[in-house]
Amino acid sequence: MKRTPAPTTSQANVLFFLAAVVTLASSIVFAPRLGIGTNLWINEFVYILLPPLLLATVQGWSLEEVYRLKDTSTRNRLLSLLAGVSLWFTAFYLSTLTRHFLDAKLGVIASEAPAVHSSLYQTLLLLLGMVVLAPICEEFYFRGFVQAAYERYSPRYGFVIAGVLFGSYHILNGLTEVVPASMLGVAMGYLVYKTNSLATSMLFHMAANASSILFGGVLGLSTASVMPSWTHFVALGGLVLTLVLLRSVDGQPQQHQPRAEEKMSPRGILFLVLTILFFLAAGAAEIAARLGVVG
Amino acid sequence: MEWGAAVKRTVFTILIFSLLVGIPLMIADALQKNQSPFRVPERFAQLMVDLSTGDRTDELLLERNLEAPTAVELFIQSDSNRLKEVKLVSTGEILGLDGNTLDFQVERLTDTQATAATVLLAPGKYALYLTSHKQEGKLVIGYQETAADTKEFERLAKIHHGELDNPPAGYWEVYSADLNGLQVQEEIIYTLSLGSSQTIGISVYTSARQGTVSVDIVGSGSNWLGVVSTEHRICDQMELTLPPGEYQIKLTSQDADGQLYLYLKGYEEVR
């Protein structure tokens, strides 16, 4: 394997495609049998965390320098936590709005989800996985590895591309999650871009997922069929507050800048196209299910 | 946790700690999952159906031939949430029921929860049928056949055909009524006053085939509702061990026909 000083878009796109496909296939096999909690842990540890870790080991990359696994100021940590909570409300709003739109235009998914093994242990695994594991593993992958690759390709917009890829990955959770997750992904990418520290996005991600658990159930009930008018204000307020918080973080100078990647390799383009096609197929499958074309 | 310390050390410490917590949870979950959720008593023969193989509509599960009057006990459990219908069909009479069919609607019943019934069947054949959608999970049916005493069967057959004045040995009549024109709602027809814990035998028979009939036993925190009805007309020798207290036997009868008899055993009235 050719050694590179830092991740390339080709490496990022290949691993991204493989992670998406394997995550979906594995979840179809394991979730009903092992439970959604165990399945989440397998996805996060094996398909999300392990590949960039192994690649860094093989390539000899410093996790601190290349993946930005560094500390930041207390102020930045606090701002990241608050931003995660506030932007979650906006994300929830967008997700609910999208769901209402799709339900109205395309119909509700008629087929029942396959029965999944559930138990108290699975619930605990799911909670721990969402609040602790997913933020760490996914930030490692998307902001540490993928964003590092795309910032070499486009220093100015690399974090935006990585954020959109993060959002598109969430199509595996449903069409309603793509736009909200992209928005969260771009915000987390900005935090890492500005502070040069993966700790900020990890904290942001933890706060957002914790908010989902704490507030999601209650808000979900109140917005099940219609959006009360107060939700518009909460969503807008959350977005404005997040922008203020993000603008307030202390920037850190980029200390190590590996040689820029001038253009994406053919293999990188190929796997990016494959990933897009894969996600389009996943979206089409959901649309077909909503229309009742497939059971 | 020192946030001032190296983030890398902190992150990997959290990951390792998570594994130390998560792996035992997964193991505990796997161990719990592997335990069978079914608790069919050993005395029953068992029939297990894998519900994931496909939709079923009145699929024959079991067919048995009865040479003599038989008490058939059924014990049904399932670890699947969706509704299943188990139907018992008999070529001979099912004492106490109209028609030759008994339906069980079964959802998720595991561990100590089950649907159970004992039916007294006349000689002939009986069969069990299943209607269900394709779903993950299993249905288990325990069944046991016990030859019924001929005299007892004849006594109950008479009751089934409307001759209600045929109590079992040791039972005495405490109430009887003609239900034609009787319009009552939870009327107390008998009261048990127990100074100490006692085992009481209760037999209630009705020949009503229309309207609403219900006999309920209520008291001291315990309720037995619908002991008899127009669908299940015979409650024979139900033994209850009751703690001290007062128990009321109540009758509801609306637009019914036929008669109702109530017999007790083991209760000494204070006169």
C-alpha cells in the first residue's frame, strides 16, 4: 500500500462506500437476531472506528496531528456542548417537517418492520451507544478521517463536503434524517475546522444525541401529526443560537498542513459515484415502500 | 476524568470502559435470550409451531381421536407479539359451549403467562387449527387428555342439555332462578362470610342461550368475573381457597332465557 502523509479522498471514498454497504448488510442480518443495541455497537466499533484506526496505524499517521485528536479550551468545550443541544432542536424540527411532507405526498411506510430482539440490556446498550460510542466513533471517522482527506482537496469547503457525506450516510436511518444530519455534520465540521480539535465535535455530537434521548420522546408525541407554532420559533431560535455559539469559539491555527490534494483520483471518483448510487437506491427503496410499491 | 489531559488518552479510556460495560451487557442479553420463554408443564404433550415459515389460514396442527368422553386440557404460549388464532373443533359436543368450536386469541404470552382451558369433549375427533400471519417467533401448545368419569360426563351432559338440577356430590343448592324476564345488573344473589381461610367449591350452571348473563364473584381484593355466561354455560366444581372476608356472588341478566343454578360445597352458613 502506498504511504501518504495524510488521508486522501480516494481512501476516504473507498472506506466510506464499504462502511455504508457493510453497515446496511450487517444490520439486516444482525439487528433482528442480536438486537438494535448490539447491532449499533458492532457498527460503531467494527465498521466505523476500526478502518480509520487501522489505516492510521498502517500509514504511520499521528492521531493527534492527522485526525486532530487534541484538546481544546474549556470555553470551546462548553460552547460545543451548548451548540449541540441548541442545533438538535432545529434538526428535530427539520426531521419532523420532512416526515410530515413525505407522509403527505408519498404515504406512510405500510409494511411492518421485522420484529427485532429487544430487552432491557438492548435498551442500555442503545443508550450507551448513542450517547458515548457513536459520537466518539463517528467523529473519528467523519471529522477525523474523512474531513482531513477533503480538507486536503478543498481547504475552504472540505468540512462542508464531509458534513454532507455524514448526512447522506444517515439515509440508512431514513430519508427524513438526511438534511438534519447534514446540517449537524456541517456544524461539527466547522467546529473541528475552526478549533483544530476533534474534542469539540465529539462533545457537540454527544450533546445532540443526549438531547435526542431526553427531549425526543416528548417532542415526538407533541408533533406527531401537526407542527405546533411554537416549534417554528424553537427551531429558528436554536439555529440562531448555534450560529452565535459557533462564531464564538476560539480558533486554533492549523499547525500541520500536509501537501494539498490537487484533484481527486479516478478511484476516488468511482467510489464516490458508487456511494451516491447506493444512497440513491436506499432512498428509492424508501420511496417505493411509502408508495406501497413494495411491501 | 481530566479534560485537561491528553484527549487521545481520554477517548481511548472511554472506549475501553465502554467495552468493559457493553460486553457483559451483550453476554447477559444473549444468555437471557437463549433461555426458553415457554413454561409448559411437563405433564403436557407439546406442539411447537415456527411462525416465521409463512402465513397460515386454518392450518391443521393436530387431530386426535377420542374413544370415550375426555377432558382435554390446553396450555398455549407464544413469544410473538402479533395476534394468532387457535381454534379447537370437535366432531362431538363440547360440554358447556354452544357449537363445536372454541377460539383462542393469542398474542405474546411467555414465562408465567399463558392461555389455558379445560374442555369436556364427547367421543369423536377433535382438531386444532392455526390462523396467523408470517412473523418471527413461535407458538407452543401443550395438550393433555384425561378420560372423563362416565357418570360425571353423563351428569354434565344433562346439564349441557338443560337439566341444571344435577349438582356434583357434596354440593348443595344456594340459589336458582328462571332468567326469562329477569332484568338485573350485578345483583347480589349470595354472600359468603368467612371468619377464616377456607376452600370453597362453586358450581354454576345456566341454560341461557340468548341475552346477557354473567355471574361474578367479588370480594377481599379478589374478583372472578364471568364465571358463567351464554358462551360458557357450565362452571363445574371450581375450588377456591379464600382468605377471611366477605365475598359476594353477583348476577347480571338482561333479556336472557333459560335458568341458572348455584351450588356450593365446604361453606358452613351461620344461621
